Amino acid sequence: MKEKYDVIIIGGGIAGLSTGLYLQKMGKRSLILEHGNQVGGNMSGVWRKGFYFDCGDMSTEEVGVLFPILKDLDLYDPDEWMQVRWRWVTPDCDVMFYDYDQMREDFKKGFPQSAAGIDQWFDFVTPLCLSMKGMMKSGPFPFAVQGWEKLASIFRLMAKSIPLMSTSKAMMTKTGEEIVRDMFPDEPRLRWLFGEANVKNMLLMMHIFFWYAFVQDYWYPKAGLQGFVNKLAKAYQERGGEIRLKSTVDKIITSGQTVTACETSKQEHFEADYFVNTGNPKRLISEMLDNPNVWPHQDGQKILQARVSKAVSSAFLGVDMNREELRKHVKDHHTIYWRSYDSPDYDIYDPNAHNLGWSMISATSLHLPHLAPEGKSSIVVQVFTSYHWQNGWKTNSDDPFARNQEYRDLKQKVLDDIIKKTEYIIPGLSEKIIYKELATPRSMSRWTLNPEGSIMGWTYDSLKCHMAKKHVRFRTPLKNLFQAGHYSIWPGGVVFSAMSGKIVSRGIYEGFWRQLII
């Protein structure tokens, strides 16, 4: 049976749901086809034996984008969100990210011989972060609103950004590690910690953004991330939208440079005037198009060879520890534990790579006891691990669905090692665990179809990202096929994926250039 829609949306993550909700607002009939058994994509979460765990994203920035979009969709309730705080722990320091002056002094306690360089770094970064706070908190981001409110937002941002003008060129041409290198010529630990860390060649603008957001602008929905996307999905369906789960789009059917239909792995056939792909553009080009020749070869090769963001392994731990006891160890929602001052990505054959760099401990239920059984706690510990580590996690395959006993044994070893390392932060953790499970980059790729289990779209390495100069790409060579989501906008992430859904839904019918000014 053939069904005809105004727009078919491939993918039910935040970008797909945002696209669908705006299309419903415009009176268009749309259908979301989602590969997984629930909506969410990178924002998915799971319940295991009464414990809730986020699977990909652990929280989100807001930056004057997410909340205005939710308000525009009549889906924002401030009581449903809480601001979350960060803590950095290294073998040399323990710093809460509450205030820039306090952070300055705490880092100096950990690295007293580098006090002058730390002062220089905070003298540089603090006014930039405060200026960014003024920009972000002064009102909605221009693309999150429209009409006169957009014009007012543009002028407001221009006025608030004046203090950044003197560094604007450096922000977009220099990397964070270039700045840090000059401040800490004799301290490799701080050069790595404040500069390169786990993302080489990241633009200074993005470094400043993260230092701003860590202190001022990270948020978590009180229902958990899965509860949040479930709310969006429910609203979309109540307003007339359709969602089909476990519906993997395997084929895009074309006629010339026009898409006429798509087909799922269940042999379902759907027709529409327009199509929006919110997921993996590599798979779109290499596997889904019925005629690969409709995509220009050179452009297709550039996308197929493009590097994606890093991948993580996530340990889901249900712990027999109440909130008060857990708080003594983790102190707040996020703890980044820098286990070593080097990156796990330099040698994908190093069997110890999963023990290098940082681990991020997210105490999911610390402030939200309903996300764990009474008197217990839910914890997620993420570590960077390459999709291709140890010959594809010992599967000797690029296929994320390939699994063997060697893969299962390696998963168990990594899970045990993560727990052991985390005991530096939570002593006696291994004796308190009720439930444990590990999701690898291959798990993420199976759940979301993201290439190599990537968590943020394209790489943040500005020297190796093909999107680093143009930043957005919503159109494709096919005239009625568009791209939204974290592969359509660089540097991606939750808020910009949501914003891409608004831009694309309106751009299809009103023109993309109009989105700049209206």
C-alpha cells in the first residue's frame, strides 16, 4: 500500500522531532521513520531493573536556542529543567566549575608552580566567557525566533558582542592549544588539559564556548533525556504527526534529480513531496540511493571520506548507594576524571587505550531520585574509545552488527577496567554494583546508524573537518531531499540539531535565504 505525505523525515532524534513539530505548525502532513525501537537517537535513554541511564548525550547546552524553540512550540516548562554542574579531577587537582575566580584559585592550588600561567589563562578566558554569557542570556539566538524578534535579536547580539571584537579574528583562525601553548611553555600537563585535551585543532571560539557553558549553561530535563524526547514525540503525534518505529529506511527511490519515494527494511513504501534525512549522510550516499550517480562523485567522496566526531563507551552502573553517600564522592551531576594527560586516540592498537584520557561520570539520579530505585543510584561512566580499536573491537569487521565471543570478552574487560578506575572517585564502587552493562561505539552505531558510533556529528578538528569553513549544509544535490541534524550543521550537538529542524522545515516552503532575515 502506497501512502503520500507532504514530508517524510528519516530519523526520530531531536532534529527529526523538531522538523516534524514545525511542519505540523505549518499545517503539513509528515511522517517520521525511526530506525530504533524508541525515539531519541543520541538522546536516547534506557531503563534497566529500575535504574535509568542516558545512552549518548548526558546533558545539553541551551545557548539561547533550545528553550526559545521549545517556547515557540509551546513545549517549554522551566520547572522541567535543572542546571547541572561540572567538576574536573586530575591526579593533581580537584576543581568545581562554579565560578571563574574560584576555579582560578583551585587550579593554582593544584599547579602552584604554574600560577602565573593560570592567571594569564583566566585573565584571557574570563572576560570572553562573561561577554558570551551576556550574549547568550540577553535573549534568544536569532535563528530560534523569527520576524521582528529575529531582527531585534541580531542587533542585541551585535551590541553584546562588542567586547569580543578585538579577538574575533583569533577566535575563528586560531586553535585553543595555540593560545595555551604560549601560556604554559614549561608545563605539558596544563598545555594538554587546557588546550589539546581530547580534541586537537579545535577552534578557539569553541574552546571559549565550552569554558562558558561548563560554568553557565548546561541543563538536564528532570524526566531524563528519554523522557524529554518522549514528550516531543507525544506532542508531535497529538498534533497530527505520525511516527513509525523499527522502520529503517533502506532505499531512496529517485527519478532524475528528484526523490519520489523511500522504502524501509519492512518493504514499506512511502511517497512524499519532500524528504529530510536527519541521520548518517555517509549511509545515504553509499547504501540508500537507488542510483548513486545522482549524487556528484567528487562531493560524495568528500562526504564518505569525512571524519566524524569521537566515540565513547558507556558503562551503565546501578549502585547500592543512596544519594547522600554518592554526593560525598561525586559532589555534583558531572565529574570529568582525567586519568592521564594523554589521548586514547593516538594508537588504536594500544590495548590500554581505554584507560587513557578522561572518563566522565554522570550521576543521573543524584538530584532526581525517581531515576533509580529507592535508596539506590544510577551512574553512567563514559570513556573515549575508537570504533576501530583493536581491529574493530576484535570483530575484524567494519560492520557494527558484527559480534563474536572475542568482542564480548573485550567488552567485559573494558567494563571491569572502567569500574576499577572509577574507584579513584567512588571508593569501593565494585562492591556496591547491583547492575552493570557496557555500550560500545558499535552499540551506538547499531542504535543510531551513526558512522563509527560518533556522538556529535563531524569531527571538531578544524583542520580535518570539511564543514569547518561553511558550517551548514541543508541542501543536497537532489532538489527535494534535505539534510537536518548534527551532520547538517557544524559543530552539531543537541541545540543546533534542534535549530536545524526549524530552519529546514521553514526553508523547504519559504526558502532558506529568508531564514536569515525573517
